[in-house]
Amino acid sequence: MTELVTKEMIPEFEAFLESHPEGHFAQSSLWAKQKPAWRWKAIVCRGEDGKIKGAVSFLIRRMPIVRRNMMYACRGPVCDLNDTVTFAELMKAAKDLAKQEKAYVIKMDPDVPSDNTDFVKMLETHGFRTKDKGKNFEAIQPRYVFRLYLNGRNEEELMASFHQKWRYNIRLATKKGVEIRLCGKEMVGEFTRIMVETGLRDNFATRPPEYFAAMLDNLGEKCRLYMAFHEGQPIAGTLAILYGDKVWYLYGASSNEHRNLMPNYLLQWSMMQWAVENNSRVYDFRGVSGDLSEDNPHYGLYRFKKGFGGDFTEFVGEFDYVQNKLVYFAAEKGSLMYRALAAKLYRLKNRKG
């Protein structure tokens, strides 16, 4: 039996997500608050005992030009990945919702490793199709990530698992006087300033300060802003989210100066300590490139995360269930053009600034 989540059901819904091994912050109602331009609707499936056994939530938005809705299940669904009956019930309810919403597509990028071919077949059985989004960061969410499975290790055991040079760099940062502080919204401006500097250096667009401030408000104690200081000056920062049994490293920024002080290593260690304190099962470094060649401009990011001993993980990717082929084609082409133009304007604006 499936039903839409009501306001009264949200505590039960959140408790299910946080307790489930497939739970993800991007499926929560808390994360939906971070996306005010989108509407949020969630579906749950109950077992014979009346308890929730599966769920999928959607961000829904009317897309420009085509003037039809997109339904996007970021890192959903949340259920037993081998439970074909529950999955089928969730997908039927999702397709019914798509008709009500006049959605031209249902998008999903499940938090499921690519070697789970049975799950891919199940998606395809229900009409979902994927296309190659490239090896870098072309999709909405990164297809390739680094994940560190903590497996109940304490801080000493975890530190011992790092590459020797990484352990040295963590200690070097402390020796050189780098101090990590847990900060609030008062430091969002400095974090954003450093983030823009990082984006220009590494060629990616960044969020405005209001976005990061809202994240601290919307996720409360589940979100932390860590800042690295040297001689009282902020030189780097990170944003992390704790949800269920996982911690995600979501955003990172470092100034062009003082990189020799290795603040990023100490910041990562601080976030991992948070994960250990909360008995987290997974520490997720988030995105890396799927192209592991050393001449790839993103190789340095891969090498940095690899040194902490995590597992390179490829997800199944982005899957679409198309309701209207003509609108879908127009929207996909328009989206590619918009992203390219937005990135170009962003670089021009900030370089002039």
C-alpha cells in the first residue's frame, strides 16, 4: 500500500530514512527546505504491519521554455534494493503522481553502486533509461565518489589507515598553527569568499552566501561549517552533513595562499572525527572524476581523496522515465545550453570582480 506523505507523517518518514541503510539526506524533507524553488512530495509504501518499508521523495519544478514539470528523486528510492514488490509499488505511485503533476519526466540517480546489475535491470523493467553523462561532473549529482567505510574504527585505527603522507600532512597543519573551528552563520561570508576563489582556480561555479546560510538553518545540528584559521585569519573551510549513519563532505574551499599549511587535510580529519563520534558507518567524500588518468585536470581531487583510504565508487547513474518525448528532448537540450552559458557568465563576472 502506498500513500503520499502528509505534514503529520513527516516525523515517521524522517525516522524511517535515518534508520534505513539506504537513507540519504537528499531524500529528506529537511533538504527540500534548501530548495525553495521546488515543491516537495514524498511517497511511502507500507508493509502488512503498517510500518513504512520503502519511500521515495521528489523535488518538482516547472521548467522554463517547455513549461512542464520535472520530477526529480535525488538519491532515491530508499528501500531494500532486492525487494522487487516494494520497488514496483513505489514506481507505480510515482508514475501516477507524474500524471497528476503533468511531469514530462521522472529523474532518479539512486545511491546504488554500478555493479548492482540486478537493480539496473529492475529500473529498466519499469521503463527507466539512462544515457552516458560522461566521466566528470556532467550529471546533476556526481556519478563517481569516494567512500570511506568506518566499520566501527576509533580515531587511532582510522588515522593508521591513511597513507603515510596524509598522516604527516594532518600533523604538519597542526604543527604550523592551523586551527579548526566549528562556526556558524557569522563565517558564511568568509567561507563564500574563499569558495569563489577556489571556483575560479578550479573552474567551477559556486553558490551565493545566502545558500550556505540557509543550509545551516534548514539542517540545524545535522550540518556543520568547519573553518581553518592561521594566525586568526580564515584560510579554508568545509560544509558537512550528518544524516542517519553517514556523514557527507558537501563543500570545500581553500584560499590560494597558505595551501602549503595543509589546512584541507586537517579539515577532512575534523569531519571524520565527527563521523566517528556519531558511530557513522560511512564517510562520503562525494564527487571525483571517473577518468583516472593523471593528465585529467580533476586527477588531483581524486588523488587527495584516495589518500584517506576510501573506496572509489561508481553509481548506476542518472535514469529517466520519459512521459513526453518531445518536451523531454527540448528540455534536455535547453538545459545543456543554459548550464554552459551560466558557467561562462559566472567566470566573467567573478574575474571582473
